[in-house]
Amino acid sequence: QKAKTSTVTGPPERVGFDENGNPTIAAEKFASKAGVSLDQIKVEATQKGRYLTAVIEEKCESSVSILEGLLEKEILSIPFPKRMRWGSLSISFARPIITLVGLLGKKILDFKVGNIKSSPYLLGHQFMHPGKQKIESADQYVAVAESAGIIPDIEKRKAALTQAIETCAKDHHAQILKDDELVNIVTNLVEFPFPIVGRFDDEFLEVPDEVLITAMREHQKYFALTDENGNLKPLFIAVNNTKAKDMALVARGHEKVLRARLSDAKFFYEVDCKSSLDEFALKLKNVTFQEKLGSVYDKTLRISNLTQYLVEEAAYDDKDVLKQNVKRAAQICKADLVSQVVIEFTKLQGVIGRAYALNAGEKEDVAFAIEQHYRPVYSGGRLPENSTACLLAIADKLDTICGCFSVDLIPTGGADPYALRRQGIGIIQIMLEEKMGFSLTSMIDQGLAAYMDDAQKREEISLKIKDFFKNRMINILTDMGFSKEAVNSALWASFENLPDVVLRVKALDSLRKDPDFEPLSITFKRIENILKKTERKEELAVDESLFEDHCETGLFEAVKEVRQMVNGLIQEGKYDKALSNIATLRPKVDTFFDDVMVMAEDTKLRQNRIALLSSVSGLFKNIANFSKI
């Protein structure tokens, strides 16, 4: 850093010096505060008059000294999911720190982390290039590291790994099972990747592919290989951090370790095959879903009832077959949770249930619903792919939300132990994708009915759950690029039919871009504000005989004409055209406001004019709430 100077202003000259030109106490205090002597004080003319000034030099540090003071703290503050301690040191890090290289250009940085002192020496690869390698300047770091058997650039290391394993697979006429997450994990486990192909016994191929792949992936970080048709081959790729003299010996070592893993997996699978999914399902009576909400078995019964309701509400053909499918899927959708394979490999819940269901001769829709009813597992993730799976997924998630809300397990801030937000988003995404237009309130009430009989309590909780869904919907729609104003306006008008909400938001967002939208919005807001101030216990009919001005008749006739068109357009979901038709009323509404006193002293006239405005409001109140724009 270069030294900086700045000028500071003190008291006026008349305060800083007496009549004889001698400095006063005020001048002395100013000099002391500025860190200068009295001789260094000057008097300068300003727009406000003559004032005492002093030029001060700001203290500065070199970049080297600043870095040396910061690096230990910055290094130890790097976040890791897990940290460890070693030796007698009080510090913790992802792994023990063995060496530190600190250079700024060619300047060696002098600092410590724990008891490790920095130096210009890099430790090479432990086996291929052991010993210290000196780095003369910071720009040589990458080249020196690579010459010492280390690829420090993670993207370059990842590219080297990807190319190496693809070459290995090609050499064995195989393809790598795509797994970007495993590529990232292995990239961070090695300094210089050396892949090696191993083989396992064909007998293990009797076990479902997912079990073998998971055993290789989770325990050993091995890549599975397939043929050109996607069928699993009895081959795998392990990635070493060292190129051994006898790579065949290393391969046999990997094969021996994997054989033990796969033998365990095969044993678990064979044990599971001795029981049916129905037998597993009965064991769910002993598995707690949530201490206040009963067992997982109880949950499957609730899910089953919910699915029957959803089938009736959804617009599907052949509902009788669908009812049978979702009922059967609900009965066994959680059965694999007590299987030996899932107990060992928890990530396979649903996947193994699907495999066991297919083996048992269950319908494909039922089997795949077992796997897919957990979807989406994250916001924007894959959705269920058949009607049975979609309905089962909604029922499962809705039951969890209703159950948790019923016992006051409501997400707060960052705390959401039962992932209710994710499940709420999942329900919305499925309903939007499948264009499920049934009533959200009825669906929630149906879910709550399994937990409580008290109608008043159920209504209170239903409102909370509906607000919960509304907040999720706001986030989803704004993430889709719609304006908050359009989203809020549509949601506050009506929030029952979710696909319908999206259509209204699209129409509103499009209308907002029209240059005439602002005056239109102001007019409709004015209508709403007037109607809010009136105490209307019921909608009043408009009485044409009470019209006193031609503008009342004109507005009344226009509303009748527009209503005929708008009602049909709303039925068809053509909200953009509906809003365009409603917008044609603005000139007549403006004229009405200009020429007529709405709040007339005569009660009948006042009520009739309010009824006329209410008829205008009725055209758009279920499309948009303009007070929210």
C-alpha cells in the first residue's frame, strides 16, 4: 500500500489564534488531535472563512504484513461439514495440515497455522515425487505442483479424471454409468487420478442393479460400468492416487474388498426375498412415523384414504382402475423401509420397493409409484411419471403436512425438521405439471379429517396450511419470472385452483406491460376502495329505474355485454382475453365517477350505484385483486 495524506480542518482562525497571533488552547487541541506540531498548522481561506488546517499522513502497512496477519484466521475459518483435531493442537481443519506455502510474487510470507510455519517449499506426491519442491514465485506454483505429481486446479483435476475413466471404460467396451456427484467426490479424494478396472463375479448380477451400484458407490467410491444398452456389466473402475508398479495386484485388492461388500448386499437381498411386501407392510406397525402421529403403518392407511378422494377430484379417465392402483400402491409404498437392503442402504428406499414389487408381479404403475412417490426430492427435481405415482406423492406429502400442523410442528425460520416446505413445493409442482385443478381447501380439509373431528379447530389449521401453501406458491411463481405484483394480485383474488392461478398470473403480467394498465389499475382500485367502505351484507341487484344519468345506463349496458363474453372466456381459462374485455369498461367507469355522486344522500340511489360498481368488481374479483398491484 502507498502512504496517503489528507487535509483536516480545525477551528476558525479567530478561535485558534489570539489578537497577538499566538495559538490558543483550541489550536493546541486541534494539533494534538491531528498528530502534528503547532508549527505544521496552516490557515486556509474557505467559503465559510479562514480556518486552521493540518496535513496528516495516514499510517499504512505493506500487503505482505497485512496478509501475514490475516492468513491464519482466514484459513481456519474455511467452512467444512466435518472438522478434525490432531496432535495436541487446539485448531481444527478438514484434514491435518502438513505444510504451508506462502508467497506474494517472489516474497515469502511469514505466518503460522497451529505449529506449522509457512515456507516456499511444497511437499510433492507422497509416493511418486516425495520430498520438498521449492517454489521461486507464486506464478510457478501450479507448474511445480504438477511436476511433483499434484494437480492443484480442481477443474483440471476433474477433467483429467473424467478423461481417464472414460478411456478405461472404452478399452473394456463399456460405458460409465453417469454420476456427476461421484466424479466430484473422487476428484476431491485424489491429487492425481489413476483409474483401474476391476471385475466382480457374474453371480452378483442376480441382485438388483441399484443395490450393486449403491454398494460400489457408497462404500468404495467405485464407478459402475454398463454395456451400450445400459445393462450393468460385472466391471467397475476404482481411482487410485498412485500409479503402482503392479496395477494388476492393486486391481485384485479392489476386487477382494468389493467381493465382501457385494456378498453382504446379496445376503440382504436373499433374506428380503423370503418375505412379501405385504409382510413387510405389517411390520410398519412397529415403526414410528412421529410420536404424536402414530406408526408408518397408520400413515399408509391415511394415504390410502386420501388417494381415493384425490382420484374422485382429479380429471382422470377410468377412475375405477386408478382407484385400485393407488390403493394398492398406498398399502405397500413404505414396505421396503423394513427390508434388510434399505436398512443397509437407506438411499434405496422406494427404489428397492419398486424392484421387489416388479419381482412379485405387481402392476408397473403400482411398482413405479412406490419409487416415485418420494419425488421431487428437492425443488425442481424430477416429478412422478404416472398418474398413480402423482396421486400417491401428493397424498403422502399432504398427510405429513396436515399431521405436523395438527400437532403444532410448523416450520419456523430456518427450522423445518420434517422438510414440510420441500413437501409443500413438491405438491404444488406436481399439481401444476399435471394440471390438477381440484380445490386446495377441500384437499387440506380431507387431509386434516384423519387427525381431528373438531370442525372449528380444523378450520383454523386449514387456514394456516393454506397460507403455508400460498407462500410456497409465491416463491415458485416469482422464481418463474413473474412480477410480485401480478402474483400477489392473483393469489389474493383466489387461491383454490393452482393451475388456474398460473393462468391468471400470466394474464396479469402481460396486461401490466400495456401502457394503459396504470390508469386501468387506478380505476379498479378506486372501485374496490369505495366498496370496502360500504357495509354490504349481501349483493344488491341493480335497478335500472333508479338511473338518473345516461352514464349509469351506459355503464350498466356495457357491463352486461362484457359479462357475457368474460364468463365464457374464464370458463376456457383465457384470462388474457377476459382482462382485455374488462379493460374496455374503464372509460365508462371514469365517466361514471366524473358525472355521478356515488355516495348520494338518497339511500336507494346510493345503494343502486354501489350495486352497479359491485357488478363491475364482480367481473374481475376472481381474477385479480387490483389493490395488491
